[in-house]
Amino acid sequence: MKGINLPFSGALELGQLAKKKNAISWANVGLADLVSFVLWKYLPKNLFVCVSENWDMHPLSDAHASYAALDVFATWGVFYQVFRTVRLKLDKISK
């Protein structure tokens, strides 16, 4: 993909979605807080890795790869739980 410069589209603000689905009370929240409120789990955020200037290294360091993988997994978990909760509420209402 080197040299291909495609625009990014399809972004979703997870905090706003969680608020819209009544999973949280406010939309302006970071991923670590979303994980805490929605999944009742702790998402470690290593500040040294988070603000590092090494995100464009190839390959990523183990610390950077782990940080990115945890973020992706946590995002999926929050998204899944928000929609699972909504579906369960709708199931209870329809019965």
C-alpha cells in the first residue's frame, strides 16, 4: 500500500454512540473510560507509548503493537456490548 493515499471514511464516535444507546450518560469520554463504564474492565494506557513519536516505525515495537491491539479489541468489545445491551432491552420489551 506504499504510495497510495486514500481518504479515510466511515469513522464512528464510540462515545456518542454509547450515549445514544443509553449505555453511558455523556458522550465526551475516552476509550479507557468507556471500557470501565460499559465492560467493567481496566484498559491500561501507557502514556509513554500513547504519545510516542514511533508510531510510524516499521515494524512497530512490541509495546506499540500491544497498545494498538488492546485498543482495537477494547473498541470492538464496547461496540458489541452496547448493541448487545440494546438488543436485550428490546427483547424484554417485545415479550
